[in-house]
Amino acid sequence: MGAGRGRLLLQLLTEQSLLAITGAALGIVLAGALLVGLVALGLVPLIVMRIVRELRTGQLPIYRTMLHRDGNGPKYYALLAVHVASLVIIGVIAADLLLGLDLRARL
């Protein structure tokens, strides 16, 4: 094998190795995004159940105390709005990561 062929073979092997490493890194990133998307999707029903329970009982748990709708109306509804906002945000994150919407690049 001549010197020119040896260099060409080395260059091809190096390019293939670089492509393999890049592909593996991309696979890890995509798997991480999929995992985070699945975790976010798993949180959505939990947040919905919490919001439904808060609306049904009229009590919102805050640490070791309960905030009641009676007498604390504005605070209760403000915190309920925060829970609804978190539901929307988590849902958008899950949809973005699982469906590949690439919303981060658009912002």
C-alpha cells in the first residue's frame, strides 16, 4: 500500500469515527429529551388531579396548612391560577419534546 492510499484510508477512518461519535452524542441528546418529555407528560395528570381536587374541596394545600376558598378568595384563586399556568407550561414542554416541535428555536 502506497503512502497516498494509507493517508486516504486514515482520513476515511477518522471521518467515519467522527460521524459515529457525533451520531452517538446526538442519540444521547435525543434520548434525554425523550426522557424529560415523558416525565413532563407524566406530571400532567397529577397536576390535573390536584386542580380538580382543589376546585371540588375548596382547599388548597400550602406546606402544612390549608388555604380555604371561603375568606381567602383572591389568594385562593391566584394560587389556583398558578397551578393552571404550571399545567399549561408542563404540557407545552411535554408536547415540544415528544413531538419535536422545536419551540425553543422559535422563541
